[in-house]
Amino acid sequence: MEKKKQKTVVIGAGPVGSLAALYAANRGDDVEIYELRSDLRDPSTTPLNFTKSINLALSERGINAMRHAGQPKLIDHVMAATIPMRGRMIHGRRANGDLYEESQDYDVHGRSILAIDRGGLNKRLLDILEEMPNVTFFFNHKLTGADFRRNKAWFEVRDDQTASQGQRAREIQIDFDFMIGADGAHSAVRYHLMKYTRMDYQQVYIDTMWCEFQIPPRTTAPSASLTSKFIISPNHLHIWPGKEHMFIAIPSDDGSFTCTLFAPAAFYEHLESDPSGALIPPFFDKHFPGVTELIPPADLIAFFHRNPHLPLISIKCKPYHYGSSVVIVGDAAHAMVPFYGQGMNAGLEDVRILFDILDKHARMDEFSVRANADASAARERALAEYTAVRVPDAHAINDLALQNYVEMRALVLSPAYRLRKFLEET
Ligand code: FAD
């Protein structure tokens, strides 16, 4: 008798949910993806102001997870759209007033991390999923309730049907075998999971806000000595350290750089206190020397006023699953501050490890006396192992991310740090 296909529902079509859907679809599951927002590939509905950084650092953790997704064209497409960053470029001003740049390589063997456009990566994953016959998308579907004993979930839907009937939203109910919650830091899946399991939960907002800016591509005509469309080195993650705050820049394909100002809330309040923005360029001149030569002061002010000023949250919880019904991955399980460049990478790695463990337990049943056992029994054992294996690692990455803020904004300047680095490398 042919085995009934497993129905896997993924909540959240961000990078982690999309990769989880791909792994599940490759294993032959009937996959349904429910996403609160509209399709990010639809230019008419995508909000211009993303609430997530536009450019990210992709590293081996994330690349390896995509390599194992069973879709060779995914990794080829992704890698083609990246820019290698071989180290940090520290920017500052010497005592004599001169600006300086200092390159600090990440790796003695010259290995790099990669700059990638977050939206571009997400779109690529959605495009590949779209071609798979066993995958269905449900955009504009917000998870509002879940019963993990009866495997039922409820969604608020806003679509053409609700609009044509003059309703704000309608509710639907679905059944599932397995739910993967990849719905981000403010996860609804995690909220409902807490009602079924004794979850330890810790959330911290650090006293740092972030806001995005942009360094434009070079506009002057290329000459023999200036052939690059990039105004500063494209192969570095640029840092203007400032002890209590910092400004960073990551290269984009079009020659621009996506920049982020990280600073305590009090600095933001100070800069906001003059609505004309007059305090902003002098603040940059004092703390991030050279930036006003890369971003004209009027643009600095415009970015500061136009782009949101967002908080940074760090979340730890345990366990990540309940029975055989549900597991949370990515930011839903372990949102972290961005200073280690590992939030998305760790989320993608969750997916690889989760499916490795699921496969292992399914195989063990296939070759044992439990050959005819319900697949949910193997899944229940697998999810328990996943929580046991993944929680300590995820908590460690969260802690490292918090510590790395001090390294990035201050220690990179200290003589002790330089000495340690020198000793490590020689
Ligand atoms: P998300 O990207 O948050 O996606 C969750 C999805 O779920 C969203 O599409 C959302 O609309 C949907 N959703 C939410 N609620 C519901 C609901 N109730 N029902 C249905 N759908 C729902 N990481 C790195 O690896 N490298 C970096 O360099 C890096 N830099 C960063 C810089 C900044 C400033 C910030 C803020 C983060 C950075 N990160 C970085 C972290 C990275 O952005 C996140 O870890 C990553 O986006 C998490 O992906 P996700 O798919 O788990 O969650």
C-alpha cells in the first residue's frame, strides 16, 4: 500500500522558512507555506522600507545548509550574487587629523565571508519552491492559533476574496502532520508552543538602535586609475568604530554600500531633538570620520529621517518542539543581535541539522522492527534529539553575538587586541 504523504506546513516565508520548505519538499512531503505578508517578489506590494537589513554577511554555516538542500542551481545562483569580504576595514582619524583605513583580514588563509542581498536570496528560494509541484504558497495568511494535540491551525486571511466581500479579513482552519515555525523573532508559533510545553524563555532588548543609510556608487567617469564602481574597497566589511556606537558598510552588487548606524537610544534621541537634522552631519564628523565625504550631509539627514530606528532583541528559549507536531527554527527559536553576522546563517544551519536528524530517525525505523510504525513516532524522537543538540549551540551563538559588539565597536582599536591578533597570526 502506498504510504500517505506527510503534510508539512511552514509558517513564515523568510530565508529560513523558505529553506525549510525546500528541504521538506525534496523529501516528497506535501508542503504548504503560510506567510503573513504579500509575496516579496511582487513589486506592487513589497514595502520599500524593509524591517530587516538589506545586506547580510553569508558565511560557511549558511552556505553549507544551502549546499545540502538538494538543488544544485540554488547554491550556484546564490554564490553568483555575492561579493567576497576578506576582512574588516577599520576607518579612523590620526592625531594629526589625517584619515586612515586599516585592513584586518578574517583568515590567515585568505578565506572570506560573503555580502549578499537578503531580499535577492529570499526571492531565489521562493522561485525554486514555486517550480516544485508539491509546494503551495499562502501569502497574506497570518497564523492566529494552533492546537498541537489535534494538529490544527487557524489563520487570518486578507486577500481579493475578503476585499471583494467588503470584509477586513476572514479566518480559515487547516490540519497538518508537522508544522515548522519560521516566523521570526516575534513568532506566533513559539507563543502557541508555550501553551503545550514548559518552555524556558528569555528576551533582552539591548540599549542599541539601528538605522540604515547608503553610500552611493561612484558617479564620476571611470579613468585608468579609477575603474571600480565602488567608492571604497568592495572586498571588506567597513567599520567606523566609536566605543559606544559604530557605523558599518557592506557592499552591494550595484556599487553602493548598505550602511548601518548602531548607537544607544540616547544618541538617537539627541539626534532627533532637532527636527531640521542639523545635529546629524557634525555627529558623523566627530565620531565616524570620513563618512560625510562618502554620503553627502543632506542624504545623511534624509536617510536618518526616512528609515526606521529599530531596536535589537536577543531571545533564548528551550525546548524548540512539542511531541511530533511542531518545531521552531531561525529567529523564532533564537533571535540574536547582528554583531556576529550569524542570525540568518544559524537559522539556515538549523534546517540542515533538523532534517539530518529527521532523516536519521526515519531510516532507523525503515530498517527495524518498527518498519510499519507511524512516521510520527520517528519524528517525535527526532524532534527531542534536535532540541537536545541544537539548544546549547544556539545559546552559545547568541552569547558570542552579544560579546562581538564590544569587539567590533571598541576592541578593534585597542593595542591589546592588536597584540593578541598579531600573536595569533605569527
Ligand atoms: P524572518 O526573516 O524574520 O522571517 C520571518 C517571516 O515570518 C517573515 O516573512 C514574516 O512576515 C513571517 N511571519 C511573522 N509572523 C507570522 C505569522 N503570524 N504568520 C505567518 N507568517 C508570519 N544575519 C546573518 O546571518 N548575517 C548578517 O550579516 C546579519 N545582519 C543583520 C543585520 C541587522 C541590522 C539585523 C536586524 C539582522 C541581521 N541578521 C544577520 C539576522 C537576520 O536578518 C535574521 O536572523 C534572519 O532574517 C532570520 O530569518 P528568519 O527566516 O528566521 O526570520
